[in-house]
Amino acid sequence: MALLVPAMNNLQLALLGMDVHEKIKISTPSSMAVLAISSPPSLAAFKPQILPYAKQVLQFLAHTGSAFMVNAYPYFAYASDPKGVSLDYALFASKQGVKDPHTGFTYGSLFDAQIDAVHFAINAVGFKQHIPVIVSETGWPSNGDKNETGATMQNAQIYNSNLIKRVKSGVGTPLYPQEAIPTYIFALFNENEKPGPSSERNFGLFQPSKAVVYDAGLTKVQPSSGNSNGYLPSPSGTQPQQGPSAVWCVAKPGASEAQLQQIINFACGEGGADCAAIQNGQNCFSPNTLEAHASYAMNSYYQHHGRNYWNCFFDSAGLLTPTNPSYGTCTYPSQ
């Protein structure tokens, strides 16, 4: 660690020599483990053994106008304390949030609280110049060992989908509301040969084979001239193919009633889904809710059109899950 800042200085000198130091900035990622405490955010501080090196890095960043980079993973905070950390809070789905008693700030997500914890820790060091924060890594595993709480495809899709919406909003944290949060998702691909627990091999949006693990809302699907709903059997220019069989498509939590009704109208109409089972008196009519009926219709459409990830797009309202949603006498088809 003692060689870190000297190495950064050497890189900075090289950039100066090429006169590109204003275009290219030098920084180094840190994990949340550099903090002695992160909750509540206002009390965050660097670990005593890390502080001398943190000061050197921060001095370099302040001098060069660079950002502090942090790998922020709400998943690990939740997995290490599932009783103390709300899953909804970790997935950007908390309705009440968590209040910092020292500042009065209410945090709607653990992600925001982690970023402000880093801000408070930096401010506590005493630099007058504001140092922005970049999230160099964040993500959620889509699979894990039996003892890895929360490592599921559904949670991964919810987290990254909500993360993307959060970042695209351009809104900052309660401490710096006007400062957007540049963020990088980890990871593009699953690392199937990575050692350690199963979760470590399942942070990717794609398999090493390039097959999609799940759609986090980054896929762009353009509606055809004959379909104004934006729900296509396949995206433009893509050849239909058979997707995995032990996967179902359901409605994503939080979808509006208007959106769910539109999905039912489309899937059971021009989409060609078999919606007989959700008619009054049939096996899947109960519970008689839009979410339940939309989930059945979406899955029927998904199975009928080839089980490709885009068949469960539904304007980002669909969610792929490896958990069979069938219940009682109601059976969700799977091919």
C-alpha cells in the first residue's frame, strides 16, 4: 500500500508529459472495508490503520481534480446481516427509508447511504476541496450457495434495474443532492472459473457463452409498425431461438396497475398467449389481482414465443425467475 500513491504520481507525470492530464484522471478503487463504520453515514470514518494511506490518496485526488472511487455493494451488507438490513432497503424498494439521527437525512436505499458514508469519511479527514465520488463497482449475484442469503436472479434483476433508474435520474445523495453518481455495474459476464463461493461467479448480466442471464433494462427493444405496445416476439435484427426451459416470466414488483392491465390486454390479445386459466372459475383465476393475472399471461407469452430474454421484456415490467411460480392447482407452463 505504501507504493500506491508513488505509482499514481508516476502515471500523473506521464500524463503531464503528454499534456492529457486534464482529459485523463488517475484514481484507485477502494472497497467499503476501508471504513471503520458506515452506519449511520454521518459517523463514517476511515479505519485507523488505513487513514495515513487514505490521506495520501485524498491529497493526490484533491491536487489533480480526480474522484474517489469506491466499490459499493449493498448485497454484502445485506448478506452479512439479513436480520438487521432490510432486503427492500438494499434493493432500492424501501417505502420508509432509514433516517440518520445526527443529520436528519432519510436514505431511501442502502446504496445512497453507502455513498454518503464515503463522503462523510472524506470530509472528516479535513480537506477543504470537495472530492467527488465515483462508484467503480456495484452489483448483485443472480445465484449462490444455499447459505448465501439473497443471491437470486430475481433480486439481481430488481437491484440492477432499480440501480439503472437511480443513476439515470441524475439525482445525488441527501448530502450532495445536486451531484450525480457515476456508476459502473459489476459485471458484464459471469466469471465461471472464479474461485470462492458460488455468488462470486454469478454477478454478470451475461454468461461466458454470451447468453443473457437476465435483462436489467439495458436492452433496447423497438416496437414494430404493427405493435404500438412495445412488446415484441424478438428485437429487430435478432433471430428467434429457444431459451432455457426451467425459467418463468412474471410481473416485476412495483409495476403499476395501468401497466399490468396493458400487458394483459396485449399478451392475451395480439400477443397470442393462452389466458384461459385466468378466466373466472378456472385454476389460476384466484387470486383475482392484476399482478397475478399479468404474471400468468406474461409467462404464457414468454413460453409461447421461444423463452428468449426479450420475450419477458414488457417495457421493463417483466422479471425472469428460476423459481416455479405455480401454486395449488394453478400450473404455470414451462417447456
